[in-house]
Amino acid sequence: MDSAGVFRLDGNAFVSVSAGIPWYAKVSYMEGKRVVYRTNENRYYLFCATDQGLFISENYGSDWKLFRNGNYSTLQ
């Protein structure tokens, strides 16, 4: 976390998964959520709280989209 970006552990190496999040954004918190729709379709979302806004990923963190502007420190 902080301004180095977002990484995931792939085997025994860290891989950057912060495409779409500004490189200077301070990452404060991350959360995953599974949503089950009435059609029984499951969708998985990742949320990333930063000082540049709230970002969402629909593909396990491969890329991120700005969801809301602002300074977010936690997700509750």
C-alpha cells in the first residue's frame, strides 16, 4: 500500500495490478465483494480506497476504474 501501487502475490513474485490507479495515489484500504443477482449470476468486485478516489475492479484487479472522486481512507 501507499504510493508504490497495488500488487498481488503470483507464486513467489509480486505482480503490479494497479492499472488505472494513479501512481501517486496513496492506497488506504482494499475490500472484495461478491454480488449474487436475481438471475443467480455471481459477480466479484474489488474496491480500492485512495486519497485520489474510490476505484473498482471487475476483473480481479487487472485494471481499475474511478468509481467516486474524493479522499477515502476506509470502506465501511
